[in-house]
Amino acid sequence: MFQSSSLLVSCLLATLVAAGPCDIYSSGGTPCVAAHSTTRALYSAFTGSLYEVIRGADNATTNIAPLSAGGVADAAAQDSFCARTTCLISIIYDQSGRGNHLTQAPPGGFNGPLVNGYDYLAAADGAPVTLNGQKAYGVFMSPGTGYRNDATSGIATGDEAEGMYAVLDGTHYNGACCYDYGNAEVSAHDTGNGHMEAIYFGTSTSWGTGAGSGPWVMADMENGLFSGVTTGNDAADLSITWRFLTAIVKGEPGTWAIKAGNAASGALSTYYSGARPDVSGYNPMSKEGAIILGIGGDNSNGAQGTFYEGVMTSGYPSDATEASVQANIVAAKYATTSLVSGPAVSVGSAVSFRATTACCTTRYIAHTGATVNTQVVTASNTSAEQLSASWTVVAGLGNSACVSFEARDTPGSYIRHYAFALLVNAPDGTKQFTEDATFCPVAGINGEGSSIRAWGYPSHYFRHYDDIGYVASNGGPAAFDAPALFNNDTTWIVGAAFA
């Protein structure tokens, strides 16, 4: 009897361990109707495609699947497909079987940054992590990046009950509108109070706020970010300090809730559970059933964040179900991994950057006043000219996992990007400056040396174009994004500083 009981317990434990988040929701009577992740399968039996990447060199695409049923994404397949070029995430597939895939967000009430109004796609390798030691990639979303599906199946409409969770980077955010994942308008326009129900993460103070200075998990219900029953401050909605964050919003007639927890350890905490907002239009709700990621319901796309996985359910999940889902997320063991690769660019060293494009191999990154450019520099140049092409490597001002470059002729000033142009400026005390002055050296795109990618815009790299310095993407809307010569123009030989 004892042996049989032990065997039964072991089998039950094995079943729980093997179950994915959507298996757990289904067992709880609130099945997933959308399930998105670029890092892992969210059903124990899922073997299909997690996401599609599109290659900069030739616009070819490939799908990335888990290594095994219910497993972690095959990052090596992506790395092989994207070698010596850039890749973007073009589709995040819905694992629920309902076809609720997320693709490039189209124009809306607030148009995106591209010429035709569409949002940017995320760099495929911008958010490397490990799950139980296996490498995978999240979705690092810069301002202007967004995904959407306006023709969904099974997503809650009207006042129907639903739940949702997202695993996010708790350190990647801003105060702009609106980093959301969840239910939105099908028209990509603001159609009024109560027409959305989505997870929001960031430090926006235009509507509701939580305790401290943020960032906060709130609910975007359109025309308001709510942390409680009003659009004011809710002291129970705590600022987030975790690197990996589980964020939950759920709603049913008359009631809604916010939960959050450390996605790497521990349990969820309830930050709000109670009545719908006390403003007209939110009770009953008028949800429309589109799905958004990284943007507001009207395509407001000034926010930033990183998404790893998330689901939407039919029905209002129980606390017990959500506790089991959180345990499953913790068991996935999300962890950070290096953002840099290729030849070492060491903090404390003094360096120069030599171009590798055939036309320009005697030119180095330098600056004239605030403008970063390339100049021919040799040992016969004046000391001032040599200093203008010399840089000190310091720990990244916005992320110490990467680096910043201090001008040796102007101590206290750093290379930063502004409107995608490279400048040399002194810090202005803002979070934006520190992030714009942070870069992550990676193995050179053309196979030589290093490419220097912008931490906050990982699809953008140091590039010389008409001898001026930019952070450029491979085939973006600006002239300096031109695909021709992109690989060479964005690859540099990092050597000792001239002075």
C-alpha cells in the first residue's frame, strides 16, 4: 500500500511538472483562447511553430519551434538562419489553435513611425534569456514597435469574463503610452471607455498610478490606466523591482483584479480585486476582442518593454489556477544571459573604431562638436584630431550589462543616439539619455570585428552613411537604413585609441 501511494504521488507530481500554463488553465475550467511566446511552448504537447523571423539579407522567413513537445524554443535554429545578417520577429503564433497570431500592427488612431503608418517589428535577438539553462529569445520592443490581431476567435467581447497573464522584463519600461498585452478595439481607434481590458506595465502617470515611483502593473481599459476603482493613486499597487515579472489582469461582470509576482521565484500577490472603475462606461464593459502587444488600443506606440510569454483565457480564472500557473512559470527558471558577443570591448579600455567598408578603411568614428562622423585619422594627425577619434569604454549608463563610450577629448560627454543620429552630449539627468547612450557590442555582422548595437533599439547599429554616424536598421524608412552595404557599414574593427 505504501509503495502504491508513493507511486501515485510521484505520477501526480510528474503530471503537474509536465503541464504547461494552458494545460493548467484548461484543467481549471478557463481554457486559453490565445497563447503567445517566443521562448517556450505553453502546452505540454505543443510542437508547432512559436514564431516566425524574417531575414534582412533576402527577406526569407523561417519558423522557430520548440526543441521538443512542451519545450524551450530552438534558439540555435534562429542563430543559424540569421547568421551574418539581421532578423526581425514577423509573426508570434497563437498556440491555442484558434489562429490568434500577432503580426505587425497596422495604422490606427495614432499612427506608427513608418512612412505607411505600420509599427516596427522587434529584433529577433534583442532579448536573449535562458530557461532551465537553455537559450531563448524574448520580444524586446522599442518605442514604435507593435503587434496586433484585429480579427480574432474566442476572445472576450462585451462584458464577458476573461483572464490574462504576461511574463515581462521588469526593468524595461518607460512612461509613454502604452505598453499593453491584452484585449483592445478591433478598429485600432479609441472607441470609448471600457472598450479595452489589457495588462499595462510602465510608469505613465497620465491616469492612475500605484505606490512609489513605479513601474506599475495596471489595467488599460481605454481612456484610463487603472490600479483600483478610480483613476487616482492606489497605494496597494506596488512598484515592481523584479527582473522577470508575472503580470495578471482579469475581469468579469462587475469585478476585476490585478496580480503580480516575481517570475523567477515565489508566489503572486493581489494588488487589486474589487469593483469596476466608478466612471461611466466601465460597468458593464464593452470589450471588442482584438489583441495587442506593446501598444495601446488606438496604436499609441511610444512605450517600450520586453515580452516573453502570455495568454488570454475564456472565463475568470480562479486564484488556485493562477497560483499553479505562477508555479509553472517559476519552474521554467527564466534567467539573464549575455547581451554582448564577439571580440571583447572591455570597460576601462581606450578604443578607436575603424570602418570596414572597402571605400573607407582609413576612416574612424570621430566627432566634430556634437556631431559623430568618420574621419581619416593617422599617426600624422594633430593630437586634437587623434583625440576626437578616441573613446573610453565605461559600464553602460543605462544597463551595466553593456557599455557606453566617453569622448576622451570631452570627459563627461558620451556617444548617444537622438532621432537615430549619433551625437556626443553630456548627460541631462534623464533615464532616456542613459538608455540612448548604452550600446552592446556583438560579433561583426560581416564576419569581421564588432557591430555596435543600440541597447534600447537592438535592430539598430552604429553605421556610417555619407561619413555621418547613425544607429541604423537594415532596410528601415530612412536613407541611412538602406540595405546596400549595410553589413559592412555597421561592422567596425575595435582597436587601441589614438590618444
